[in-house]
Amino acid sequence: MSNTESNTVNGQATILDRIVAKKKQEIEADRRRTPIVRLEESDNFFRECYSFRDSILDPALTGIIAEFKRQSPSKGIINNKVSVKEVTNGYASAGASALSVLTDRSFFGGKKADVIEARKRNKIPVLRKEFMLDEYQVVEAKALGADVILLIAAILRPDEIQKLARLAKGLGMSVLLEVHNREELDRSLFPELDAVGVNNRNLADFNVSVQHSYDLVEHIPAEFLKISESGLSDPTTITELRSAGFNGFLIGENFMKQQDPGRAMAEFVKQF
């Protein structure tokens, strides 16, 4: 589905449709409020980004991209009692290879300031987790201090993926492409990408199955980092996915639903 098309389930607009429609409105409002020339004046705009590849492959770290997420459309409030500082510091201390920070406010309770805070408090890559549709958001990600952006194949045409990835690379950021099935993977691969993430959650209905990762891993070309995303709650699954060929693992809800997400991650990684 491109960002101009509609995907429906039983004739009804999906959650993803609603997110994309809202996001388009937000982008235009943000563009009017803060022009690109203002974004380019940010101190973070001139910093050198941390290498996503180096951090994911660092044997001293866990390969986990640990996520800060307050809520989701499928689960409602997950944890809105903890701060970005305490959670991301806890993740980093537990051996996270990178941090994922949600910035969508309407559906995930995120804030752009969360990326700024995570960047300020840590020395590992920060992924801006967002529904990226426009070049404005890529420039904004750099200004916020992100080292990595996410591009979701389900909401972007191939030409849009390549355009946004090229811009991100030109700004020194890494690019994680998210796919859910073989069709999305085959139409979305470009040299400008650094990593391919298999989202085990179907964004149309939010059902989750880790089998999607196993089904796609051998079809991801070797030059890309391979990341399994969502539905990862068992340390044994991480060991099995690593054996299958995955380099990284994006985990959020499993940690965030605990009172102390950083401690939850520390206990988790002791088991693999």
C-alpha cells in the first residue's frame, strides 16, 4: 500500500489507514510551524551519527533495539509512569545495541522531545520510530538527534522508499526498512538501506506471529542487517532467531509493560 492508497479489512479502514491519514495532517501543520530551514539550525543537525551497523554487530552488546513506548492502538496504555531518561539509561546499561523511540503522539503517546532526551542521555544509536511519509520528517529526525530512521514498506511506494532513504543517508543517518511479507520485501530493497526488519505484527490488524521472521530471513540479501521486530517475549526465541540468521531484535512492549523496563531487560538478557 502506498501512502495514497487504502488498505481495508472486511471493507473497513484499518488502524494503519487512520494513522497515515492523521500523519499527513500533522506533517503539514509541522511544516507550517517549523520550516526546514529552522530544523537545519538545530545543534543535533551537525552531529555525527552513531553507526547502526557497528552497534548491532558489536559482540559486547546484545543486538537488542530496546524501545520506549507509552501506548499502542492494540494495547492501549502500556506504561506512562516512567521517564525517557530512566528507561533508556536502563536499556543502555543492560547492553542495548540501539534505542527505539516512538514519536507518534496520536496513536502511541510519543513525543519528539523523547528522541532529543534519549539522544542527550545515551551513547548508542537512537532510532526515530515513526510513520515516515515525507522528506520533512527525515530532516526533522536528524534535527531531533536520531541516528536511524524507519521506513515502513506497507505505507510507501518503492520510489518513495528510495527517495527517503537517499535523503537520510545524505544526512549521515542509517535506514531500517520494515517489511511484513515477501511481496513488500521484494519491491522495497535499495542499496541506500542498511537493515531490513521483519515486523512480526501485521499493521493492518495488529495480529502477531514470529513465524514471519523465519519465513523471510533467507530472502533478505546478506548485505543488509537482519532485524526481527515485535512479539519477542522469550529469550529462547532470541537465541533461535540469531541461529536463523538475524543480527538484531526490536523489543518494546515486553520490557515497557514492567514497572522498571531497564531492569526487565537486564533480567531478560541473562537468559540467552
